Amino acid sequence: MSQKLNVAICQINPTLGDFEKNIDNISSNYNQALEEGANLVIFPEMAITGYPPQDLLNNQNFINQNINSLKNFSKQVTVPCIIGFVDFDNGKKFNAAAICQDGKIICKYHKIHLPNYDVFDERRYFKNGDSVGIFDLCINKNNYKIALQICEDLWEDEYDRKISNEIIDHNPDLIVNISASPFAKDRKNDRIELIQSKYANANCPFIYCNLVGGQDELIFDGFSMVFDSDLNLINMANGFKEEILFSDLSSKSLIVNTSSNEQLFRALSLGVKDYFKKTGHNKAVIGLSGGIDSALVACIAVDALGSNNVTLISMPSRFSSEHSKVDAEVLAENLKAKFKRIDIDNLFQTYLDVMSVHFEGHAPNVAEENIQSRIRGNILMAFSNKLGSLVLSTGNKTELALGYCTLYGDMSGGLSAIGDLNKSEVYNLSKWINKNNEIIPQSTLDKEPSAELAPNQVDPFDYERISPVVDDIIFGNSQKNVNEEFLNLKKKVNINEHKRRQAAPVLRVSKKAFGIGRRIPIVNHFHE
């Protein structure tokens, strides 16, 4: 480059479909970037609309508003700006990027590789772009050759067309990737390794601008990055919050590394915070059993929403242990959250009395156990309806997988905060929360997990052994030894699909979560 560029990478959190709010946020970031001396400003993939719009893309008014919003924004643009939007050309829709300058849109790029796996179904809506994104840009009377790509264009291994080779052949001065890449464990490191491996011979800086924020099940983590001409990582935005990352593309800045547990906690907290904010809620209610799962959800909710906005309700029955009652109250005190205890035993006995004539001749079984869980679900939903709170369900991934949960009981809720954490991860994250001081009572961590719906009941699984096996089943990983236990567990996972279809949306933090990324039929007679 003949002169250093001062680049502003605007890691923003759009709200899907709120064009006015999104443009206000984009304009605010753009103006702040100019005040700081930026001469190139970059926004993420689909910054105008939010991501993913899904079937809203079938609504022409949605498409038109997005295009009009971009045109209106472009009128205020002086120094060049790269921004993601949805283009409509000759009756076809494209996941696109626009380069705006001097009050107008000067060029557009259409995304070439369209992901169609896991949570992505872009081929349902978009057409593939054709031409690689190489543009000549004049900045401060200096000419730059900019290579522009969008998210999946970088993840090219599964595609015949290798965009990286085409870009390198053009000898660009700068490569820019704008993304809406959702969080998953280790995904940040995957991105770094991919960029450095694909563009090691590019001999120019590389900018990665990622979306941040929660959208339904998805959590976008940010971590926008700048690499110098030798592909050394020289600058990185913080994860899980809006930020403008400034860089001259050569000077190295301090990069703060966060542990995997901290990233996981911050991701879940952001997912809860944005789900509530973007759906118009601010208060949560959680059933607090005294067990580890509900304790972790309570910690996440308080971090996301503030202790004054979280109500924790203990609902003991005759089978609830004394230590569970105490642990629930101690946790609420430690979190400074609102706490209520509602004894359900009289309600439970009323159910038993009413149903006794109908259940005559049948030994007590899971039906009576589930009555307790459903009483609790009803109480939580009553608080939700009366006080305008949203119920957070507390089941983990291992339990959801194996069906060890009660429809219309402990599965009740508007959002599943830890439904993508296996039981071992629940314990690990809870221990991380307690690393400096004891928030979750140690006895909650130490005791055997139990639903406490029957006398002396404990969970029927060795979670330490079973959780990784269940994860392998969900992720589709092959087993070295496919034994009878593995096949039985796989069958159990599949036959409980009907429960998960009725579960609350699950915040996705792994590379394969229950929800939109996993599509198994409910009626399924194929069992290996």
C-alpha cells in the first residue's frame, strides 16, 4: 500500500427487521468512525436487515425496505463504507455487500458460496454470485485494490470453487470478509486458523468483520479481527459486545484472550439478554430446585438481566430434600435475586385424590412423578402471565437428548438457556462461576443429581460416561466400538424427538444443537 489506511471495523448488533433502528445504529457507528479519523469503514454481513431473516426474505416489502434503507444511508457516506444487505436484481435475491462512497452506492458484491447445512439454508432464498469481489477504490487520492468476500466464501473446503486462489491471483492490497458467523465452542480459533491457512500467500492485510448479538437460538460472538501482510493476528475486537475496532493494518494492539468457560458464559448471557430485549421482555422467572441445572440458569439470568429482574421460585414437595430447599434459598441470597417458596404438596395430594379412582388397579409410576413437575410448570406460567415475566427452562442437553424431562413440566418456558450444554459442561461452567467466591452452594455441586420426584430418587445415568456418548450421537461422530449400549442410547435419542419439537428454543453454543440445525423426523422407525 502506498499509504496506511485507517480502518474502522464496526462490530454491531442489529435487530432483525428493525430497519430504522439498524440504520440509526449504523449511522452512529459510521459518524464515530469518521470522528476518529477512519478513511475506510466496514460493517458485517446483512447489517441492514439482521441475520438470518429466513422466510422474511419471501416478503418483497422486506426486501424493498432493506434496499431503500441502504440507499438512504449511502447519501450520508463520504469516506468509503462496506456494508452487508440483501440485493434484488432481475428477480433474484442475493446475499450482498455494497461499497458506498460520495453519497452513493458505487459497487456491489454477491456472495458466491451459500451455506446449506446445520442452521444455514441460504440456497432456499438466494442465488449464488458469479464474479469474485475485486474492486478498485480511491481513498485520499490513493488507489487500492480491495478483495471483498462474505462469510461462507472463506469456508471453501466443501466447494469446488476455491475463491482464495482467485483472490490471491488478483494481488489485492487488502482482503475484507464481512460475516454473520454464529458462536460455537472453539469457533474463534477455527476462523483464525482458516484465514491464516487460506491466505498465507496473499501478501496483504486481511480484515474479518463479524456480527455480534443474539437472534432466536443463534448467538453471534463478534471477535472481529485484523491480520497484517504476513497474516499475523494484530488486532481483535472483544467478543459478545458492540465495538468499533480501529486499525492502521500494521500496528499490533493488545489482544485479550478469554477462557473457554468465560466465552461460554458470556455467550449464554448475551443470548438470554438479547432474546429478552428483542422480544420485548425484561423479567425472568425460574423454577429453582436446589439442583445444579437451575442454579446455573439462575446465574446466567442474573448476569444477563440484573438481579432485580429475576424471580427464583422454589416449589418443594414431600420428596424434596432439606438440603435442596436450603441450597435454593442460599443461591437466591448470593445472587440477590427475588425469591419465593411455594409448597406444592397440598396441590399434589389433591391431584392424587382426584385421580385415585381413575388410576385404581395401577401401581404408582412416572405418571405421579410427572404430576409434580407439571404443577411446577403451571405455577411458573401463572407468574409469567400475571407479571409479564418470561420463564427460562432449565434442562440440559443430555437430559433433552434422552427424554429425561417432562413435557409441560420442567420443559415449560420461553427459552432454554442451557439446552446445548451437556451435564459435564453444566458442572464445569458452574465451577468456573465459583472460581473466586462461592455463588452456587458447594453442596449443590457435590450431591448426586436427582429430580426428587420419588423417594430416594437419583438420576439413572452416569453422566460423566454417558454425556460424551450422547454428544457423539448428536454430532454424528463415529464410534470406535459401536456396542449395544451405544445403539440403545441412539434409539433413545431418536424416539424422544417429539419432546424436543415442543421444547423452548435452545441457545446454540455447540456445532450441533437441538433446534433449527438438527432435523430428525418424529415418526422414525429406522434404528440401527
